[in-house]
Amino acid sequence: MNLKHVVQPVEWEARCQLAALYRLIAYYRMTDLIDTHISLRVPDEPNHFLINHYGVAFDKMRASDLVKIDHDGNIVEAYDQAKIVNVAGFVIHSALHHAREDINCVVHTHTADGIAVSAQKNGLLPISQHALKFYQRLAYHTYEGIALSTEERERLVADMGTHRCMILRNHGLLATGNTVQRAFHEIYFLERACQAQIKALSSPDLIYPSPEVCEHTAKQFDSPHAEPILNNAWNAALSLIADQKESYSS
């Protein structure tokens, strides 16, 4: 069922953006079969967010495939009732959407390099420019098993603090943003930083920038002047799947 003429225009635009993000995560090979999730708060509906219909491949995701749920995991609309929501996806994403008004989009991945770094005692090392984007700005959450218990939500939120990104120990990566563009930028660079680290660790001799340079670089990434870059990067990424726009916007 195509929901374009059923939902409000602002929600439809959000659905199209989220479906495009699912496709980009597939394009960059950050998927794990049907597992992992991306969610987006519904504009003008702070207590509702969109998440994937569990079982639909990310590279096939359409705007109409997404499910609107509330913070308790209830499917909100009658037209979504036949869809399935992964409980683990609800637990992780609902915790952050509920606790942080500034978090509108949440991306969670299980990539090989992300999992590898999540299992390393020292986590993400400050050994690349990509990693320095997250210097002293990255949270960690201890593994508690598959995230099926709502009791874990409080600990997730506490560990996240005021950060945008988190490494879930022995599990994977988590990135958030106030917009889809920001969340995409965060997960892209966090993933690339993990990829660089796994390759760099093949050498016993690593070069570490000074703490002063690390902090200086992180502040450069935080500059308001970086904001236009997010939109340009998002539009450049969308151009790579331009031939899929009619499909994901249905």
C-alpha cells in the first residue's frame, strides 16, 4: 500500500528521507541481513517515530514500508498494523528518542569493523583524522545480551549522556543526530574510523597525535561552519542512489 496520499505531507517527506537513509546504509555495506535499525522522529509528533518493517531488506526499503510507533513500542496507525517491529530495535531507539529531545534520528549498525573495535579494550583510538572527530565525544555501553529488556533503556541513556555517538561493547555502533543528514554523517565517519583502526593495528608501531592536537581537531569538526558540509555530503550521497528515488519514495 502506497501511503503518500494517506499520511500528512511532512510525515511523507520524513518517510522518504528515512527510506533513502536505509538505502544508503545498504549502499555503503553497513547492513547485517535484516538486523540493525534506523529510526526518525515524526515531525510535529514528538512522541512518535518511524522505524523499519522488520524483514524488509535495507536496499529495498520504501517510504510506505516504515512503521510509526510510540515510545512504548505500540504501532500507532491502522495502516501499519500488519507490519512487524523488532523488539531490540524498539528498546534501543525508543530509549534515546524519549530521553533526548535533540535526537531525532538514530542509526545502529553491526559492521565487522565496528564490532571489532567494540570488542577492543581501549575502544576507538585517536589515530586517524576520522577518529579525532569523536575524541572525548564518544560514549560506551557494556553488553547485556540482545536488547530485549526495557530495563536496559535507563542504562543506555545514562551511558549516552550528552554525546551523539556510542560504541555498544561487543555489539556495534550507534550514531544520532537532530537531522537525518547529521546522523548519516556521524555513522559514516564512525564506521570509517573503525575501518582505519582495524587496518592500522596490523602494525605494531602507531603514531598518536598529541592530546592538544586531538582536542583541536575535534573542535574543528564541531564548528558551526561544518553544518553546510553535512547537507552537501548528504546530497552527494543521494546522487549515488538517484536511480532508486522513485522506488524508495513509494
